Amino acid sequence: MRYTSTRSAQVLTSAEAISRGIAADGGLFVPENFPAVSPVLAEELVSLPYAGRAEKILEKYLTDFSAEEIRSCVKNAYTGTFENEEPAPLRKVSDKMYLLELWHGPTCAFKDLALQILPHLLTASVSKTSPGKTIVILVATSGDTGKAALEGFADVKDTRIVVFFPRDGVSDMQKLQMVTQTGKNVAVCGIEGNFDDAQTGVKAIFADRAMRKFLAEKNMDFSSANSINFGRLVPQIVYYVSAWCDLLKRGELRKGETFNVCVPTGNFGNILAAWYARRMGVPVGKFLCASNANKVLTDFIRTGVYDKNREFYTTTSPSMDILVSSNLERLLYHLHDGDFNMIASLMDQLKKEGKFVVSPRVLAALQQDFYGGFATDEEAKKAIGRTFREKKYLCDTHTAVAVDVYEKYVRETGDDRPCVIASTASPFKFAPAVLSAIDDCPLPEDGFAAAERLSSLSGMKIPSPLETLRTKKVLHKDSVRKEEMADFIRRTLA
């Protein structure tokens, strides 16, 4: 299996792609082809636990890793790190609606499924490609990736990690998770701006020759824990394959039957992983792309015009407060049949003009697979309350966006196939917003008090990774303007 850049003919091994994170031309690495899940392999996957399924899928993509290396990475990632040893349980909520719970890991968000294994994949990759180098993991986060990456990379040998987050654009719980992170190799910094500012700054730093020279002098190199790194994306494919296997194992889906997938997304990585699973043979019918008020993806899917020149909203689903969806570039590459010159042109238009338009052919292909929908904060709030009252299921604000979009889709189309909805975070990470959706009493001023009230009403326990934040000391207090991000990195690594 080889990997190519979305913007040039550059070709690498999986270890090289994971080590580098992003191509030198600014493109993202994609597989040259997609391995197939044969009927024989499908039967085997159904019989395996999650870790076994992960091994089989990763082996298909990471062909320059030995079976023992992959087994070790999977074991270290998924043993003793997830509640009840179940990384991705599938909960049936109604006759056709299933919630794929991806938040039972150490940071209570779906990013754990990838970021518990990425440090192991990355260190194994670096040992093959750049032995002896220290890898600097550079992260921009809209809330959850930052903590999950910090948790995964803290005190990992021969790595440093620097995380930037929008200072006023994450929930109090998300911020507290990051600024209390321990580890001798970690640095966390808020920026004055939104996630797009942080993400644009990180991409610029990756491409900065002066910064590359600075790192080379220290025998260091950059890599990424954001979903621009294929090593972050490939473990996410696994849980969609696993959800299909669980449906088959329970007899709730027969061989040959299709199901839909609905994903709340801002950066497009999580839903792209589902689309990649279909390219392998998982029988997904329609991909429901659920956005919040920052509905740039919804508008793109409906019109073929991607336009980030619009008002930015700070919402109750902050991990989706994004106007530049990085992983869309990968999908565009595939829809344009690998025409990297066209992708480079589209991305240049986005950088210079803030918008681009795809051809009618590409738009038709996009709409054949994807449905774009969005939910406002008020609609998501109502979805939380409705799902709790009618289905006895408590979901967080991001998952609620997906639930609302799913219900709209069914009403609009009549498509009542089974649907797997990605449940991306614990409701306790956003306790005040979730509590306000199911309780008419005045909100407690303290976030932990809101979590306690939510626990009492729902009968759910506050996850221990969040409960223990009460007593943790704030260790990271830095905040910079977006223009100062590179200087912060130099000071941190000096």
C-alpha cells in the first residue's frame, strides 16, 4: 500500500506518511487504492472483539508494518484504556436508530479511538524513517483533539507536543482538561481567535522553511495529531467497520442489506472515515453530514459552492465550530479521480478567495453519496430533550446535532433504513448545555454542580476522567495572538 499527496505525484509508504503528517506541498496523504473486505474476512471480523477487528483493518493499510508491530500498537491502545474494555459499543435507541458510542475512553470523546493508538503508530513509523529524531506533534484543536492528543502523547519517548486552542471557543470542561495536562513533553497555549485561525496558523508553521531549519538544528521534525495525519484517520475507519459487524452479529442487518451513517462533523475527518469504510465494502447507503450553525459543509453539499466567507458562530457544539474543513480535500481528490493539479488549484482558490466551486459532475457524485443538514443550538437543545424523554437516551450537544439532522432526513426522504449515528462525546463534557435541555430549573453557576445535577436526573455516573478534574492544578496559562504562534513554539522548544 502506497500513499500519495492530494496536490502532487509524491508517493510514500504508510510509515513515511504517518511520520510527516502533511505533505511538503501542503497536501494530505491518501491511499493509492482501497483494500477490500472480502466475504471471508467479513465473517472473521464479525467473530472478533474490537481489538481483533482493528488489527485486521490496519494490516490492510499499513503494509510496511509487521503483524507484530500492529498487534503491539493495538494492544497498547485498546487494553485497559476504555470503559468495560469496549472502545465503541453500539446502542440501539429505537427501531432503526443506533448510537455508536465513541466516548468511553480517557478523555470522553471520539478522538480517543484514534489518539490512543496514534502515538504508537507514530513512534513505530519514526523508528523506520528517521531513527534518533525527536518528533514535535503540532496540534490545532476545536476542543476534543487537543486533550486526546495530550493524553496520548504525554511523556512518550522522543516526542514533544504543542497544542493551540481558541481561548474563548471551547467549553469550560474542555479547557480544563487541556490546561491541567501533566507531562514533561507537553505545552498548551490559547490563542486570540477561533479554530480556523489556529488551524491556519499550524498549517503555515508546517510550511515555514525557517521553522524547519530551526527544528533541523535540534534534530527535530514536525508531525501532526490532527486528522490531516492519515495515521489519525485510519483507526477511525475501524469503528465503522465494527458497527457493521455488530449489526450483522446481532441479526439486525442481513448480508447485502445497506444502512446509513450520520456524523456530526466540522473538519470532515470522522465522516470521511465512514466513506473510506464503504470504499472497502461496508454497505453504507447514504452519509448524513450534520453541521451546526457553521453550516459551510451543508451549503457545499447542496450547492457545490464552498464559501468560508461568512459569519462565524460560537455554538454549544464547539468541536464543530469550523469553517475550513481540512479533510474535505481528501474527498475532493477522490471525486476528481486523483487529479492533484485540480485539487491544488481549488485549495489555492480557497486560500486566496475563501471559496471555490466544483463542477456539475463532481457535485452530482457528491450528492449521490452525501446528504447535508444542519441544526441550530435551539434545534439541538430540543433534540436532547426529545431523545431523553422519548427514548431514555442522553446525548451531548454534538450528537444532538446529528440526531436532529437524521430525523429531518427521514422526514424529507422517507428513507427509513437503519442508521448508525456517531455519538462523539459524553454529555458531561457539555453539562450546562445538556442540563438546560432536560431541566427547567436555573443552571448552577459551577460546571461541576451542573454535572452533578445532570447525573442525578439521568441516572448516569459522571465519567471519572471528568470527575477528577475538580482537584487538578492548572499548569498551562499561556495565551498568544495568532501571529505569535511560531514564536511560542520556538520558546517552548528552546
